[in-house]
Amino acid sequence: MSTLITPSSRRQFLTLLGLSAVAVSCGSGGGGAAKDQTKTLRYQGWAGSVILPELAEDLGFLDDVKLKWVGNTISGPQDIQSAATGQVDFGGAFNGAVVKLAARKAPITAVISYYGVDKAAYNGFYVLKDSPIHSARDLIGKKVGMNTLGAHSEAMLDIYLQRHGLSQADIKKAEPLVVPPVNTEQSLRQKQIQVGVLGDILRDKALQTGGIRPLFTDYQLLGDFSAGTYVVNDRFLKENPDTARTFVTGIARAIEWARATPRDEVIARQIEIVKKRGRNEGTAPLKYWKSFGVAETAGRITDKEFQLWIDWLAKRGDIEKGQVKASDLYTNEFNAYSRKDKADKPSAAKTTSKSGS
């Protein structure tokens, strides 16, 4: 039903981090010549979903840059660990997971927001309609199924419990478990878990079936906000700056295309992409898509999108206070999107600092 995080998996994670440190020490100084820069980016996808880089490529926004799918993931932290070690060229995760990895000196930089929370795109913590769970305190001793630990959903659970006055000792008694998103609804209905985190397509599909109700949502907790970013290995950015700019700006254009295009057309495009890529996936759930939820124009990143999680992680003791500075975690240097150029070629970007313009 679920896979728990084990000591051996934690040791593997630390090994990956050690490899990432070696990777950055071997990096070359300065950017490579344009003709020598790679034009293919390896990545992990999500089963049954179309991620923004895939949409950007299909729309022609990546120009001569190509994507190479190497498999699927259900974990943002795993995805960005793979980017840190060079197993893939970019990965995406909840910003708190990015903070934790950066705090361990992983050689990564966030380059663009790719998902967030708004009225249409949000995650809810759902229980069965006849469940005795009605409050934060009712979660003590209960199993809460989510896609991965130490990421977005666990952060929302912690914030919810803290805001309702539970002590740290009681908060630890709520039991988050890893359950693949496609299995969460079934696990909840079969009472293998008492609470299931459902978002977007899977949430709306489950609600349409009926028999469940929300305990709370992340939108109710925090309102509109960009929640996750794509990160790229620092070595890749140094050696392939032009490729990185094309890639990031293409995603930015895809964000704004999806924002400005009628929902039915965006859904139709995603269904077409899934059918063309031939990964033996169903397309029916895609009809529930509503929004990518990115708050800032073109996915540009700001300090506030990291500071919330820096403070949360410091309070939990996962990082030391002052260990990480928000502006050191990201750059907008490679995001050359301009409103006036969204249908044509993107304009040049200026670099002002690591956090960019």
C-alpha cells in the first residue's frame, strides 16, 4: 500500500549528496561556446500528467532544445536529488525541499517556478464523508497518505496542526505515509489510511465519485502562492548558459500561454501530448486540469517563496537559523520572458545577482 522512508534510503540520499559535491568540484569555469553547449536535457516525468517543459517543447517554445525522458518519479525531493548528482539535467520540487538540499551544499540553483496554489489548483487533505475526523486534534494517531515525505504535503500538515495549537509532541503523533498519488483515493476508501492528500486531477476525479470531504486545503492555509521550482545543476548552468536561457524562457512562455488560453484548449493540447509520447497512459484524468497555479508572471522567483520554508525548517530544527539565505537559492537570469514578446522571440535578460532581476 505504501513505501516508508527507511534508514537505507536515507543513507542512499547522503551518498547522492556526496556525489553532488564531487560533481560541482569538477565543474569548469565560465560558460561554454554556443556550439559546444548541449541541446538535450534529460528529465523525469510524472505518469498521467504533462509537465510544463513538455508543454513548452510541444508548443515550439524550446526552439532547438530537446527533452529526453528517462523515466517517471512521484517524488519532488528525489527529482531534485537526481538533478544535483547529474543523473538528470533539471528537476522540480516543493521549495522547502529545495531549501533542505541547498542547506547541504548541493550544487543546484532554482531557475523558475512551475507549480503553485490558487483557487483552481490546490491540494486538499480528504477524509471519508462519515469519518470521525473533524479537527486538527482528531489527526493524532491517524495515518495521512501523501506522495512523499519532507515536502509540500508534510509542510502543510505541520502548519495546519501548529495553527490549531497542537504541541510538537502531539504533531509527531500524526503519521504521514508515502502513498503513490494514483493509489491515494483507493487507499482512503479502503480505510488503509484515514486521510489522503489529493490535488488537481486526482482530487476532482475523487470528488466527482463522491463519499469524501475536505478537512482542509493548502489554499485555505496560505492563499495564492508559487510552491515549487525547477532546479538545475550549477555546473550545467555554467557550461550551457544559452541552452538554460532557452529552456527557462520556453517554460515561462508556456506558463503564460496556459494562463491566457481557454481551458478546453489547454486540456486538448495535454491530451494530444500524452497520446503522442506513447507511455501507455490514460488521458481521461486530464479533463480535470484547471491551472498550474504559478503566482508570479512567467514563473519568476522572489525571496518570499523560499523565506516561508526557511523559517519553517529552522523552527523544526531541520536547518539552523541563518544557515540559508533566500536570495542565494535562485536566479531569474535565464528567464528572458517579456509580455510584448510572448508570441515571438523572448527578449534578453539582465543579470543583477544570483537572484537575478
